[in-house]
Amino acid sequence: AGTWYTICAFVLKGMSFITMPLFTRILSAADVGMYSNLTSWITILSGIMTLDLHTSINLAHFQYRDDIYKYMSSIAVAGSVVTAIFYVGSIIFSEQITQLFGIPAYMLHVMLIYFLVNPAILILHAKFRVCLQYKQTIITSLIPAILSVVISLLATIMTDKNKLQARVIGYYGVWIVFAVVLYIYVLYKGKSVKIEYIKFAVPVSIPLVV
């Protein structure tokens, strides 16, 4: 299993390494800098926006082994609720936040929508790792990674005007759609949201965010 995880990580990093020169030639220097700014903010804010509740799966797998999908659906919804609260605040103070982050409004919306549904991917990957289900991890990692790069590259090439917007929406749009599918799967398998599970997850996860 460890070998396959290593191969998967190598492929993912290799894709970024290979495609970076392509996007650098297609996009202007300002667009490349803006895209890097967006990805930096996504990395910085990811844990805060979702509370990193997926990190509690390791312990929950032993505590709630028979109800693990109920646990997963509970923390997925909890993470989305936290993001939704931030989203509402971002809409109210949109002008101030976009100025602070140095990104246009559409990037802010893409980032927040991504945060709303991305917990489903993180939660499933955490569960797969605990259960040593490496094939599922690799499949749910490589498919969206490959599609997002290919679609964003094609969108950027085929667009004449706003190539940066095509790059952003093409890449994160794929991840959002994929995350929505997995989110529905998690909710279908769990079929419930229990406060007990959220109370268990928050104390475990918040110290890792801080």
C-alpha cells in the first residue's frame, strides 16, 4: 500500500511539474502571479474554513467503527456549515476581503464553493487510509487531478480573452463537481447528522488547525 501511495504522490507532483511551463507560456506573468496567490490562500485557509474535521477519522474509526459513515456524514455537514458562515460574511464584506486577499470576486466565490464541498474528499481519503483501501484513494485522487489539469489547460488555450478565469474555473470546477458527487455518496451512506459525532470531532481537530 505504501508503494502505491508513493507512486500516486509522484504522479500528482509530476503533473504539476510538467504542466507548469505550459501555463507559464499561455498566461501572462500577472496572471501566473494571481493564480499562485489564489492557491496560496486556499492552502492557508483550508483548515480554518472547514476546521479540518477529517483529521478526527483516525480516532473515530475505532470509537465508532460500526457507524463510521454516519460519523463521516455528520462532520461533512458540520464542516460545510462552518464554511457557509464564512461565505455569508464574505458576501457582506466582499469588497474588503477581495482587497485584502488581492483576488477578484469570482476567485473568492470559487474558493469558498470549493471549501463547501471539499471536506467530502478529505473525509473519504482519511477513511480509505485508515482502512488501508489504497486503490480507492488512488482512484479518487488521480481521476479529478488528471481531469482538472486537462480541462483547465484546454479551457485556457481555447479562451481568447480571460485566460486566467478559464484556468481557475476549469481547474477548481472539476474538483468541485467531483467533490459534490462524493459528498452525495457520503450523505447517502451516512443518512444522518449527529451532534455527538461533531462534539467528538471538534476537540480532536481544532488543535491541529491552530
